[in-house]
Amino acid sequence: MIAVLGVAVLVLGGFSLYALTQGARFGPRQATAAERALTQVREQMGPQAEVRHVEAGRGRAACGYAGLKGSKEAVAFVSRPNRILMSHDPLKGEFATLKSRYCPGFDAPAPAAISGKS
């Protein structure tokens, strides 16, 4: 009986190892940074909020702009897995620190356009 259980454990372990090497994932799927940012933005700004631009930051951070549907105004945000900070947040110093740490160059000025005139 013990030998049969031992063989069953080895077979199941072999199947698990094979599945992992073929790309199988166990457990729930992780949300992408853009999906996570949209969820966090809607928690902060309400169900009418939308992410208008998002780009990958360092690590699992995401940076972008969000606003309300039908409104031209937008706010910048830095999204991390456990937290989101927005540019209109009372913690402006912390927002600036996070933005420079996780999203360097996010709001850097665009390079000057090259003019065809001499």
C-alpha cells in the first residue's frame, strides 16, 4: 500500500513538473499593470474614470494619466501593486518622489522638433 502511494506521489510530481516546464500556471492570473491601474483609478475617482495613457515603470509600477469620461481634465498617477498616488493628491512631495523613483522621464519635456528651415 505504501509503495503504491509513493509511486502515485512520484507520478503526480512528474506531471506537475512537466506542466510547469510547458508554461502552465497554477493559481489566479496576475492582472497586468494597465488592468491594475484602471482598477485603482476607478476606486479613487469613481466608475466613470478612465486611464488615458499608461506606460511601464520600474519593477511592477505603472505611470500614466487618468480622467473622467467626457472631461478634458486629466491627472497623472503612479500605480504600484498596493497603492496609487495621483498628482492632485495632498501628498505632492511623496507623489514627486515616487514618480522620479519608479517613472524617470515620465513627464520629461519632449525633445524639440527638428525644423526643416535653415
